[in-house]
Amino acid sequence: MKLRNFIFSTIALCSSFASTHAAGIYDVTDFGAKGDGVTLDSPAINAAIMKAAADGGGQVYLPAGTYLSGSIRLKSNIDLHLSAGCTILAAPPEMNAYDESESFGGFPEYQDGGHTYFHNSLIWAEGETNVSITGHGMIDGKGLTKKDTERAGNVQGGSIGTGDKAIALKLCRRVTLRDFTVYRGGHFAVIMTGCDLSTIDNLTIDTNRDGIDIDCCKYMTVTNCRVNTPSDDAIVLKSSYALKRPVLCEHIAVTNCNVTGFLCGSLLDGTYIPAKVGWVCGRFKLGTESNGGYRNISLSNSTFMYSSGLAFEEVDQGVMENIVVSNITMSHVHHYPIYITTGCRNRGPKEVTTPSRARDIQISNVVADDCDSLCSIIVTGMPGEPVRNVWLSNIRLQFRGGGTKDLVNKDYREQSTHYPEPKFAGWTPAYGLYARHVDGLHVDNVTFSYTRPEYRPAVVLDDVANATLRNIEAPTADGVDKIVTFRCPTPKPDELNWP
């Protein structure tokens, strides 16, 4: 009788196992994963992925538990599903659980290793199609590094086996990332390079370096995400030489996102502690890697808190065009609210001689309070290659104030080959808007204000042609001009429309 029951139980278990697989669901515990936070579970997870891929695809399912893991290799037609209560915990370096970095084939590395190597990541895929990570679980990159020390062979500081990024996807198509949380994501919580037709939706990221990096990608949406990055960029578009050629990052829409600069972990635990930062934090950025450039980019309906603002940087001989930003709110803005620049860092092949170019950038419906007075809105091109056609409308910015009168004549540094970060250039000559080397600057319905005494002019235009400034409300101290122009063929001060 006992033998018969054992046989029937075994048959039932096998039938259940087979029917689950037939339904396209592959439970990692069936492949030996323990989910106890102690056993290295990545071999079992990879075994489930390989079985699902061999069967034509399916969902690799992680039930509630903590799965200590090294590199997990995604394949085509696989949905890695992190159920509620599930955590993938990045293994420490001493476990040597991460794949070695791939070879870059001796090609010059014009970008740092974090943008070059992918296989030494917690979850990675290269050249795969129809891949996804979904579910309400968490990825905890506790064992990952956030340093810029990645090299081929995965050697970091003399040790082998260090994981670098939480999720790294290269040359993949039809990617979906949805609903999960990333905590402590390493160098990048998510980096996607050369991917197209992809969706990032409803992620919560609370991390110690970059949040979402989109490099050389096209036809992508980023929606409904919360990204807390007190130490680096939140949502950043790039166009590096990681694919060994310049590739535009284009047709990217970002909407309904929250960007913050709280202390790492305090977004998730609900304490919301403002981080003490000296560099950049949060922000939506194009750059700095910009060999191919950016085209047809939209950012809308998003909020920023204790964060830097908008940074659009084309400095590596690409083109930045057709950029639209609308419906943005910011509070407690670090360093600058809006920054648009071109430069000639030219990190790329020396035989490329095309200058960086930027044109057709429209920013509207922006409200910001408690803006750092270090920088006004900045729009700067290069001598002989101006930024062309910038529209700024329906903007309300409140600055902290504190600028001195002598700053209006400051020799504000040219971008040239410098790293494009306003912090290094210091205070801007104007408190509201500083523009230099621009052809076509159109400002309408803009209000600037400050909370402490401010002795800089509201606007300084230097080598700006074809400018129109209308309906601008901006207080200035007694004896300080609202607008100062240098080397500007137009407009003349008496042609400006001040209220």
C-alpha cells in the first residue's frame, strides 16, 4: 500500500512538473534553487533559462525567497519573472560567481569600461530577442561594485569575479523591463546598449550610481518609473562608441517619471532623507558620451526632487536635434535647472573632424523652486558653431540668490575640451539665463525670482544672434540691468519686450 502511494505520488509530481513546463512556466526551485540567501542559486536559475530556451521559450519563475546569485544569462523568448517577495541578491566578489568580461577585440575604448563590458553583470544578455524581466520582486546589488574599474577579463583592483552592473543588455530587440525594484544597482542599475523596440515601465530604482542608461538605442519608451540616484545620473541617454561606430540614440520617449536625490535606501524605506552631495545627483541627461548624438527625444510629465535638473550635452562630434521637454516640476534643484551645451571633448577617432552640433530644442511648462544659485539656465555653443533654435517658454524658476555684481563681467570659461559640468565653470554671469554662441534663442512667458539678495542681471547674452525675449518677469537689484548683451547683433536692449 505504501509502495503504491509512493508510486502514485511520484507520478503525480512528475505529471505536475511536466504540465508546468508544457504551460511554459519553469520554476527555478525545480532546478535546485533554494532561495535561502546562502546557497548560490545562479547555476539553477541559468539551468531553468537554458531549458526554457531549448523548449522554445517561456517564463522562468522565481517564487518568494532570496536568491544569492552571480551572473544570470538571459536568452531569447524568456521572461524572468520575479514574484512578490522574491529578491535576487548579488553575490560578493569572493564567491567568483560573475562571468568574465568579454573581449573588446583590441578596438580603442573611447568610453569607460562600464559602457564597454557587459558579461560581468548580475543579469545580462547580448544579441537576444524578445526578453523580459517582470514581476514585483527586487534585485539587490549588494555585492556589485560602483567603481569605474571595469576591464576585459573582469579584473578589478587585482581581484577577479567582481560584478559590475545589475542589468546589462546589448544588441537586444523587443526588451521589456516592468514592475520590479532595483536596490544598490552597482555602476548602472540598468544599461541598454544598441537595443531597439523596448519598454521600461513601472520600475523603482534606489541606487548608488546611475539609474537607467540608454546608449545607442532607438524606439524605446520609459514610463512610470521612480529613480533615486543621490550619487549620479537618474535617467540618461548616451551615444558612445561601445558598438565600435557612432550610433544615434533616437526616438526615445520618457514620461510620468519621478527623479530624486535622497540618501540611497531612503526612498525604499520611506524616510526620504536628502543626500549630501558635492557632484551631481538625479537629473535627466543627454551625454556625456555623444559620438553619434541624439535625435527625436521627448521628456514629459515628470518630477524632480533634491536633484539636478535637465542636462543636454553634445561634446563628442555628434548631433543633438529635435529635443522636446514639457510639463516638468522641480524642487530643491542641485547646481542648475536647465543646461544645454556643445563642446569639443571629441572622445573618439581622431580622423573624425565634424564639430558637435545642436539645434531645435524646445523646453516648456517648467516650474522649479529652491534652485541652487550657482547656475542660471545655461545655453552655450562654440565659437563658429552656435547652438541653433532654442525655445524656452512658460517657465517659472525661483533661485536662492547670493550672486555678486562683478560676476556680470566674469570670463566664463568656454566649454572647449573640458568635461561639460557647470560646477567646474563656477557661478554664471546671470542669475536667470546665460546664453553664449547661440543663433535663434526664443524666450517667452518666463519668470525668474530669488529669495536672498542677488546682484547679477537676470539675463546675459553673449554672441547671441536672432534672439526674441518676450513677457519676461525678473526682478533685479537697484542699479543692475535686467539684461546685458555682449557681441550680440540682435536683439538691441530697446527691442526687448519686458513687462
